[in-house]
Amino acid sequence: MPSCGRPGSSTSRHEDALYLRHIREAIVKAMAWAGSSRQAFFEDEFRQSAVIRQLEIAREAAGRWSEAFRQAHPGIAV
């Protein structure tokens, strides 16, 4: 959902913080669900699907960052 606030406004900063939180939560889940061994991960299609979905969530949240956030953090590729 696009920001309804002006670039750099407190609304867009709040949304950017929310998206960052979503990304962090998705990465933590993906890491936990990936398991401790490559073999276990690659043998479990359900586990793979769960991890892939969390990575999709992180990517979607990153794509919603405000333009002001992108300009302030040019080193973060989306």
C-alpha cells in the first residue's frame, strides 16, 4: 500500500519503520525454519516453501519503502 503522506513525512517514516519490522520478522522466521543442515532443508519441500514465502514477504516489504527512505539509504538494493 503506497504512503499517503508526503515524502519524508512522519507518516512515510512510520510506514518505512513498519516495513523494516516486517522484513526483520520474515528473515528471523526464514532462518529458524531453514533448519540447521542443508540436507534437512533440501529434503523437506514444506520447509523450503515456508522459507521461500518469508523471503517473498521481505522482498515485498522492501519494495514499499518510500522514495525518501530509498534516497537516504542508496546502498540498500531493492
